Amino acid sequence: MAAEWWRDAVFYEIYVRSFADSDGDGLGDLPGVRSRLPYLRELGVDAIWLTPFYPTPDADHGYDVADYVDVDLRFGTLADFDALLADAHALGLRVIVDIVPNHTSIAHPWFRERPEYYVWSDEVPNNWPSVFGGPAWSLDERTGRYYLHLFAPEQPDLDWHNEAVWHEFERILRFWLDRGVDGFRIDVAHGLFKDPELRDEREPFPVTAFSSDWRSAVDQPEVHPLYRSWRRLADTYDGDRVLVGEVVFSDPKRIAQYVRRDELQLAFNFTLLFAPWDAETIRRAIDGTLSALSDVGATATWVFENHDVPRLPTRFGGGADGLRRARAALLLLLALPGAAFVYAGQELGLEEGELDDADRQDPILARTGGARKGRDGCRIPFPWSVEGPGFGFTTAAPWLPMPASFGVLSSASQEADSASTLALCRAALRIRRELGGALQWVEIGPGALAFTRASVTCAVNVDGEPFELPDGEVVLASEPLSDNRLPAGAAAWLR
Ligand code: GLC
């Protein structure tokens, strides 16, 4: 296997319960993913990232893990996992799995049998809030003590100052590495160690912000020796296994600390995901990222969408304008130097689905008394075919209702249309293989972005006047072009 394959890989995020249902229970599962691998191969991604499929009581859809070394029966079995991995490898696709080390499920046997693995206090010791609303401390009725949970009360935080926790996770990582996974996505990677003095956070808390910038209790120095040890472990395996951290800060310099040479290979960089559709902001995000990461010799990553934020067409204004901008953003994403993450459905231009509160399942809705709707809208299952209500995702009722608009957006209807977002994404992934080298900006004018990498130029008209494209043959355009001019909300690649 090629060394450092992850440096320019395209990772495809699969929210397992929303991708493909093989057994007609309305929930996606591992055999479902396996049956769709040829689609991903055809799409042209390099690797898939599977969100948690471990046994879980589902307080946070699998990010509350009750057993780190098994598969939840609703998602399949370990044998199904092995079969999926073998098929993926046979197709040349790598597979990374999601590891959730910040917290377990309250149903994990450790919570009762190994209470010393968790963070306890006789009284509520500080003002820390939960990301999902309410305080980060809950009373455990059995012991009469309070335990820490940065997320839901059903997700107690582990105490990483306890070395036994290190050993447990080493065993867990080995379990999956021995099975042949190509690496891990590390959930809440910046959060594992908390301020040992449990000091108050500064109020008011902007808990609605996706970024942890405001939290001073996380991002503790002790996390770095841990990642060095994980990196050493990963490096004892062949095949260049990769560690990708979910490090949620808006300043790339803070992210860079996690990807120094002997730590994680990659960390999510959410600067584009935080950016509005504005040329100056996007350019600053790109420059800031590239300079911070090159300082430590690391590769940049780029993300516009994931299972925690509203879909891009919706964020960029919705309707035809939102979709146009999301298509342009896809060409930008896939032209940037480094690794790119595409969230399942992004290649279809899926929009955020409208949902009734009664159908919503994200704990954020109830925990905030309805003030925040939660993340269900971007987790609606993937439409494979034109006919609802299951749109080829399931023969049963899908776990979240799928909107009628998903029919025309389905992969089947886009297959048949050479101007579709799916066709655009496929073509971009094919041509991307020719891209190489550093990014050189080409100055165009206000509202526009353009850069060259080797023989390919990517031009994006974010919100400026239509402009004349630079010299070269247009190999891909997100919109039909007239007179070689690029309208606002469009992007093109030239050779
Ligand atoms: C990460 C996940 C998110 C989850 C949280 C708690 O941010 O992406 O979905 O709710 O961690 O595990």
C-alpha cells in the first residue's frame, strides 16, 4: 500500500444508520454499506469513515458506546464488519472507524464496575455546561455523587488521568487494527483531558457554537503524550494506518499542535465549515490553514459538511442559489491541497430536510427545551431511488421521514443526468488525480478566488461580477458557461 496515502485522500463519511438498510428495519446497517461499495468505488473516493456502529442505547446515536469491541445487532455482526472490510479492500477502498474515547455510554459496564475510570465530585464543582444544553454534571443516584458529562447525561466522561483508561483504549485500538482497519477518526480529540483543577469557565457560554474555542477546560497538554503513544502503536502495523482527530477549534494554529510529526497524521480543519459564502473569509481560512499546518509539516484537511451541521445548500441560502453555491464549493473542496472529507449525500447536493419536532431524535432538542432543533436535518437517510417513502434506502419506514424532494435528488435520478451534482463530483474526483503541488493564488478581483496547482487552475466566483476565465481549457464547470465567463456562485477547473 502506498505510503502516506492519507495525505491527499478523499474520505467519504458514512453515517451508518442513514446510508443503506439491508434488513428492512428502517435503520442503515453494515451489510447495507457493503452492498453500496461499488457505488463508492465508482464515485472515486479513496476511503470511507464509518460513524459508530458499536452496541449503544442510542442516547446520542452511537456516540454513547456500551461495548467498544462489538457491533450493535441492529447494524450487523463482527462477521458483517469483516466482510465489509474485505470487500472494501478488494475494491481499493480504505476504511477508518470512529473511536469515542472522551466518554462511554452510561450503560457501559465500566460505569458500575470501574467507577474510578470516570470524573466524580461530591458536589457540583464548577459551572461547566454540557454541549447539548444544561449542566455538565449529573447526580448518580446510586452513589450520591456527581459525574461529569460534556455531552448528554448518558455519556459520562472518562478520566484520562487514570492510566488504566490508557490501557483499555490501547486494547480497543489493537482490536480494530488487528481486524485490519486503516485507521481511526477520534471523536472529541481535543477534549479527553480536562483542567485537573476543574476551574470555572468564563460565562456566558456560547454553547450553540460548534467550535470549542470558548472552553478553557479542554485542550490540555497531557493529551499530546497520549496521541504520541497511539501513533507509535499505529506505526507498529503495516499499511500506514491513519489517526484523524476531531479537533474543534477555529484557529488552525491550535489544530496544528495535534498533528506534529509524532502525533496524529490528520485533524479536521473546520475553517471552511464555519465560513459563510464570502470570498475574503474563505481565502483567509485557506491561507491560515496552509501556513499553520506547513509550520509543523502536516497536511491540511478540508471539510464543508458532516453529521453535526446543516447541509451546505441550506447553509448557503437554500433553494437554487444554495445548491449552486454548494456545487461550486465542491469544486473548491476537491481542488485544495491535502485530504478532503465528503459527507454522504454531499455529492447529491442534498439539502437540510424539514422535520416535525415529534420526528426529531437528537437529544439537543429536549435538552434545550426546544430552543435548538438539533442535528437530525442533516442525518436524513440517503436517497438511492426515486420512489418514496423509503427511496431505496429501506423497504420499511425510514428512521427519519425523507422529504419528497429526495426523489429528484436520489442517486438514481442523478445517474441519468450528465449535468447532475453527482456527475460533477465524479468528474472532479477523476480529474483530482492530476492535481499536485502547492497552491498558487491567481489574482482575479473582488468576490473571486482562483488558484493553480500544477497544470490545473480552480476559479470560483463567490459573489462578484461575472469574470473572464484565465487562459486554459475548461475541464469542469459547476454551471453552464457562456462566453467563457464565470457567473457568481459558480466554479470551474481549467487545464
Ligand atoms: C462529536 C460527534 C457528535 C457527537 C459528539 C459526542 O462531536 O461528531 O456527533 O454528538 O462528538 O460524542
